[in-house]
Amino acid sequence: MKKKLLGVLMTSALALTACSSSSDGGDEVAAGASSCAPASGGPVTLTFTSWIPKIEEVVKVWNDAHPEIQVKVQTGPNGNGGTYQNFFNQLKAGNAPDLGQIEYDALPSFRVQDGLTNLAACKPVTDAKDRFIDWTWNQVSFGEKDAVYGVPQDSGPMALFYRKDLFEKAGIPVPATWEEYAAAAVKVRAAGGYITNFSQSDINQFAGLAWQAGGRWFSNDGTKWTVNLQDEATTKVANYWQDLIAKKLVSAVPPWTTEWDSAYNKGQAWTWVSAVWGANSISSGAPDTSGKWAVAPMPQWTAGGKVAGNWGGSSTAVFKGSKHPYEAAQFAIWLNTSQEALTLLNEKANLYPATKDGATLPALGKGVDFYGGQKIYDVFAAAATQVTPDFTWGPTMTSTYASASDGFKAAVSGSGTLLDALKKAQTTTIDNLKSQSIPVAE
Amino acid sequence: MGIMGICTFYFLVPIWWLFVGATKSRGDFSGTAPLWFADFHLGQNLSELFAYRDGVFLRWMANSVLYTGGAALLGTLLAAMCGYALAKYRFPGRELIFNLVLGGVLVPATALALPLFLIFSELEATNTFWSVFLPSLVNPFGVYLARIYATASVPEELLEAARLDGSGEVRTFFKISTRLMFPALVTIFLFHFVAVWNNFLLPLIMLGNERLFPVTLGLYTWNGQVNQLPELRMLVLTGALVSIVPLVVAFLLLQRFWRSGLGAGSVK
């Protein structure tokens, strides 16, 4: 047992959590890229766990065309709703699926727990690198050399959704900078509305805003993690929104609730800085406002700037222990780069592709009636290329989010500030990393 | 009386809300008063629910009934036999076994889900019907209840008489004792039924195949996709309404026996 424990510690680049004594089946592969050779003879069956709605219809297209590599779909609730925990349990029990859907912000936690297969030796994967938008590739390689821990699947470039009719009627110009946005907020409030609803419990939106401003919450130099939730850029964003909250210029309805939908449906909230998939949230949550919305680029911190944030997105990763990384990688590349798969994923589940030519999908070139016929995806296609590339997620995002969200809720109801909340989240995160024996630089 | 009224109100409002919500169209749901009807849309919601993804919801309902009904029936039988044996037979280790079972009552099902997953993984039996069904059979509280009730309601003299008349032990159990214990069995069955129906974590951990999901897990999965496919919200609501029907039916049908059990003997 002791010898094995030592081996585990030595072979994994980053320390594992408390080594469980029950996992007697997990033989360790040396660090670095695993080999990537085709299976010798016979058809291969892969398992793939994903919670994308109707994913099996997409996989069927692959299965029909590739009798030698059959993919079996397993499903479950969304990642943080239980599927990630299941992945960890399955890794421990040695029966993880070959492939799994993992959001970008959860990928580092699997990396730290040594749960992923490095696909850097898989030629189909490295060949596809240039087909993906640069920053999405960074999300799966963590900026390391010879490292690819997943294939980017979708992305959530952000832009400004706004009520075109209301802005025109009130004679307010569409804000192009955050300064103009704050000025517009005052006028919107005077006209009886709120410029937007501040997401008090879904920290991902705030992360996207900080991402745009140049915030860098986590970094990893290969041995240690640095946590900085209060860097200059993030502080700027936090103070900006704190000011709007203090002046009661934004509403603070809990996101993803019917109240929240209703605020948009009744025209109480005039804008939403959100990701590309938000287009669908508005059209289905606020059906009475059809034709009255439009999309503009995200407001900028410096006039004339062209920087966007990102909110959401996931990858297709190959788990450690998969016996067929070569075949799994082929499937993952097909799923996330081929026009037929991307078209289906967009059609069935509103996924916005992470590839450069994904923006040319016919479905994404059309005008959308709900947005007054505007070709809204052109805005997002531009935004996708403007997302700054070096934002890294930490390995314990669930607890970071939970802590920040508690603080944000308190700040919205008047106790403490957003900055206090971030400070607290930072302490919690560092404690959490330490308790999992993940080295932290201080 | 007033307190009872308040409690009833408190417990019924969520169900009322659910019922009203399930009758609305998606636009009305977010736009109209939550506790009163808008356009009556229940039929459409139901047919959408049953048609979505080739009727996977009906499959989930069937699974739930099978997991729950099957496990509760078999589990009640096992608990009754075990409790009866502990009450009526003297053998070495009897109290030890009973105390172990009693200890089992203290262990929540949630805490056992992960160890069970690891055990089933060893047997390569995860993601199967049995991985949810077999653990659901176990019901220590039922054993406890059965023992207490058997001690109180099955007289030794009766068993003696049965033995003298040449009835075997198994026959005595099924022909005489279960009849006497019937109200307790109904109680055990109901408790067990509800416990399995509500045991969410076990299927969450064990199952990856959508066709095997119970309705609770299925609806939870849909609810997680609402951000992506907002039209699912109405299906989740309608599904939740439909999914409580079997529970309500089970209680309405069985509460008669239950009440007669609690009352029996009180005036003798």
C-alpha cells in the first residue's frame, strides 16, 4: 500500500487528493502524453456521457457512418447537478466512460485529480488545433506544451442584448462603453425600467465580465496554483457593478427563475449582457417581446476597444483508463469539427461551435425574427474571436462559485460589497485547495 | 382546529401551485398570477409531455412503478418474515441480529449510495436495473416495525394451536400470521414505497442509461436542461404533477387498511 501511494504521488504532476485505499484497480500511466494507437483488429465500442439534449440523435449519424467505432451514449443531469461527481466516482471505481462532456471551468479539477487522458500524441487531435478558435484551445491545453486534455465543443462569446424599441423610444443611444452603459442606466431608471438584472447567484456571468476586463483569477506555473480573485481588472468590474447596485440602477431578481423571465417579458429589464445561448433564453422566457430585441457588441472599457468575454462552453474529454484513446479522439474531433455534427448540435441543443469555420454554419447566417430579423450571430462570431485567450479556471470552481454567490447575494441585499464577496471567495478557494493538498502559491 | 387549518393550507399550497402551473402555457406561466388559472392548457402540456423524445417520460413512470412497487412488495415480504422470525422464534444471537437491524435504521440511504456504487462496480453491474432494484429491497425500519407488531398481535397460543393441527411454520406464517399482521404490513409497504420513490441519489449514481431512469431522476435531468431548452420547463412541471399521481393513489387506496389497523383493538 505504502509503495503504491508513493508511486501515485510521484507519477502525477500535481498532487492528488487524499489517496483512497479502495481504488486497487487504477494503474497509473506515466505523466505526459499517453500513447495513441489504433486498436488492433475488430470493431470498438466507446461509451460517451453527455447531458446535451438529444445528443443520441447526433451520435447516431456517426454510428451509421462508422460501423467499426460504435459510440454508446449515457446521460445524466448537467455537470454540477451530479454528472461530475459521477465521473469522479467512476474514475475511482475504474469504470469511467471513454468520453465525457466537461465544461471548461470544470476541466482543471479533472486534470488535478489525474482523471483525463492527454491527447497530445493523437495526430487527429493535434492536426485539428488550427480549426479551433485560439482561446478555446487554451481552455483544454491550459497553455501547457504538449497537452490537450479535451476537444473544445462549444463556446459562449458574450454580447449585449437590448430592447431596441425601448432605447429608441426613450432616445437613449446604445451604449458602446461601460461608461455609456452606466449613463444609460440612469436614464433607463428615469424611464421606469432597469438597465439590466444583476446576476446575484450565477457567478459565471460576473466571471465573463471580469474575463473581458482582463481579470485573471487563476494561474498555474506547473507546480503551484496562484489564486487572485481581486486583481486590478476584477476589482474594477466589481466596483462598477457595486456602484450600480448601490444606486439601485439594476434589479436583482434571482436568475433562471420565472420572476426573472417575467421581468424581461414585461419590459422591466432593458438589456442583458450575456452569451450567445442567451438568445434562446430570452426568446423563450420573454415571448411577448418578440421582434423588439437587438444585439450589439459588449460594452468596452476603453472606447473603440474590441474585447469580449465568454460565458460557458464545454469540451469533450477522454478519461484516464479509456482503452481506445485513438478511436475516442477521432469521434471527439468529428463531433466538434464536422459541419454535419455542428449543424445538428446547433439545431438540437443550441450549441455554438468552438471552431473558426463554425460561424459559417448556414443556421448561424440567418436573420432571427425574434431579434427584428437581425443576423445576430454575426455579432457573436466577431465576439468569439475577441475573447482574450489566457483566462484559466481553477481546480475547485464549485466551491469558489458557492462562496462568491453567497457574498453576492448578501451584497445585493445591502450587506457587504461585491469586492468583500470576492475576498471571501479567495480565502475559501485557497483553503479548499490546501485541504485537497493542491499546492498554492501565496 | 385553526392550527390544523393552517397546516393543511401550508401543505396543500405547493400542490395547488403545481396543479395550476401545469395547466398554463409557457407564456402564461411567467406572465400570470401563480396561484390562479389562465388559459387551460393542461391537455396540450400532457400530450407534449407524453410525446417528447418518443415518450421517454412514460418509460420513466413505468420504471418508477416497477422499482418502487416491486421493491416495496418484495421488501415488505422480507421485512415481515424477518421481523416475524425475530419476534416468534428463540435462537442464539436473536437480539444481536435485531440490534444490528436497528442500527441499520440509523444509517441514511444517502450514505450508502457511494459504497453500493463501488460494490456494484466490482461486480460490473452498475447501470443495470438490478443496481437500483436490489439495494431498494432493504428496509431495516420495516423489520423493526414487523417485529414489534408481530409480538403484539400474533398470540403464541394461536401458533401453538396451528402447530398441533399440523400446519407447517411457513404455512402458518402465510395463512395466519400475515393476516394478523396485515395493518402493519400496509404501513411498512407505504413507508417503503415512499422511501424508494424518493431515493434519488442511488439511481443518480448508478444509472447512465436514460431508458432505466426513474421519473425523479429523469425530471431532474430535464430541469437541468431548462437553461438550454426553456420549453422543457412546462414539461418538468407537468411531469412533476403526473409523477405524484401514483403516490396519491397508493395512499388513497391503502389508508383504509392503515386506519383500521391503528384502530383495531382499541375498544376490545
